[in-house]
Amino acid sequence: MTANEKKTMRVDVIVPCYNEEENIEVLFDRVQAEEARIAASGGYANSYDFSYIFVDDGSTDGTLEQIKHLADKGAEDLTAVKYISFSRNFGKEAAIYAGLKASAKGTRGGRPSDLAILMDADLQHPPEYIGEMIRMMEETGCDTVAARRVNRKGEPKIRSAFARLFYKLMNRYCDIEIADGALDFRLMSRAMVKTIAEMPETQRFSKGIFAWVGFDTRWLEFENVTRFAGETKWSVWSLTRYAIDGFIDFADSPLKFAGAFGGIVATGSAIYLVVEIIKTIVMGKDTPGYASTICLILFFGGVIIAILGLIGEYIGRMYLETKGRPVYVEKESNIEE
Ligand code: UDP
Ligand code: MG
């Protein structure tokens, strides 16, 4: 094929956004620049035509205005900038799902795009890697190219340590293999997008879903980049929850409380046991057998409550899943039905 017979591949750039007003425009400009660079380089087998799907996850700042501004700007140079705005904050997972669903259905009339790229709005997923991802896909014929960070520079040490523990447990005890450092920065074929968009579960853990659907995956490694503007939406607690949710992959406060309570009782009784042993050694026995009995009762009581709480996690999941509520509620969008 000569250069002018290149096949045009349509690419949807999907961006979940929650209070990212300072990042949207910079992100857009940098992705546009990358598209132009790919077009100008001549080193690609196909040509690539980018369009955008911004998912505003109930932002309370000017994010949606920024996106609408881009949609107007894009209309002038024939760049499709589509958006879906949620009625409230539903979380990144819901935003990813909405974006992938829109991409699978097609946002520009006619057939859906050939490829989709999922990326964060905060520029921690540098748009300058998109060309490399596309090249890897062209060269290997794989279905998906996912970014992976090789280090966690700029991240609190404790967060890195817990993340590492999470991946270790996940990979040991779950059927799926999730690469440590895998990011939600990913280029996917239409087949993969379609498969994920069709997965009906309401409680979604994308990292797990990406691994679960399989497909030929290649990894692009890069160094960690810190956020361009704004703040991360993750707190220690939300990350912990995310990890537990991802782990069980499938919840309810009282049941969670039961699990935590059992754990505390079990730990407390273990400490009590140690204290009793030391007391016995140092001061001799007062009532023989008393302390050890109490310890055992408390300990097993705690273990039982913890296990009940754990079962509760699964039942809570089933409870929420059977309600069949939508993953998100759309308030407005410029995607025509
Ligand atoms: N995000 C979202 N909904 C949320 C939280 C985050 O759509 O409830 C988006 C956010 O705007 C960003 C991406 O998800 O584009 C990653 O969020 P963040 O940077 O807070 O996560 P981190 O990079 O710290 O893991
Ligand atoms: Mg971030």
C-alpha cells in the first residue's frame, strides 16, 4: 500500500473526569498534538482519526463547561468531542463503563470506532505515549496495549507498600492475573471494548475486568508521572475499600462493620492471652484454667464474627447486584441516539 492508500482507523479517546477543570483543555491539546504528530510521522501503517468521549462524573467545578467549550471548538475543525454528564458522582468505574459503552455503540453515526483509548484527565497518562501504543498494536497485531508504570515515584511510600500487597494477594487468590502497576491507560480493539461494554455486572473493577476478558495484551512501561493540576480523589480509606471490593469483586456497611469488629475482638483476645501468659509466669496462677478459657472463647467469638462479616460481604454484593440498578444515571449528553 502506498502512503495515500492508508486505512483510516477511528479512535475514541475516553476520559473519565471528576473535578478536572484545570486539566481538560491541556489534555485535549496534548492529545490533539499527538494525533498530528502521528499523522505527520509517516511511520505508521494506518492513519488515525481521533474523537473524544469525556465522561463528567458529577463534577462540582467547571469541568462540564470546559468540555462543552471543547465540543464547540472541536466542531469548527471537525473533531468530534462527545460527552456524557452524570447526575451525581458515581465513581471512576462507572465513568469508564459509560465511556466504553458509548464507544461500543458508536458516537458518530454509522459504525463504531475501530479503537478506543482510555486515559485519566490529570495527565498522569501522558498523551505522548499514544503513538507508541498504536505502533505496538500495529507491529504485534495484539488486541490491547496497556500502560504499566515501572516505579511509583512521587507516591506516598505507605500507599506503594499496600498497593504491592494488594497485587500479591490478588494474583495469588484470584483466577485473574493483574500486573503490578497496570494503569487504566489502555488502547483497545473494538472487539475488546464491545466485550467489556456487554458485561452486565453493576459493581465493576476495571483492572480485574480487563484481565478477565483476556485478549492478547502487550505492556508499555513508563515512569510514574505526577498529576498536572488538582488533587487525587483517593483517600487512604477509599483506596482500601477499592482494594477490598476488587479483591472480592463483588457490600454493606453493617456487614463490613461485623468483619472489622470480629477482627478487633480476635486481636484484642490474642493480646490478652499474651498478657495472661506473662502474668502467670511472673505471679503464678490464681484460678487455674480460667484465663485460657476466656481467651479461647473470645478468640473464637472474634473469628466467627469476622467470618460472618466476610460472608456478609458476598451477600451484600449479591443484594446490590440483584437490584439491577444502573451503574450510572446520565443527566445530559451530546451523543445522539
Ligand atoms: N475520576 C472519576 N470519578 C471519580 C474519581 C476520579 O471519574 O469519582 C477520574 C479523575 O477525574 C481522573 C481519573 O479518574 O481522570 C483518576 O483519578 P485520580 O487522579 O484521582 O486517581 P489517581 O491518579 O490518584 O489514582
Ligand atoms: Mg491521577
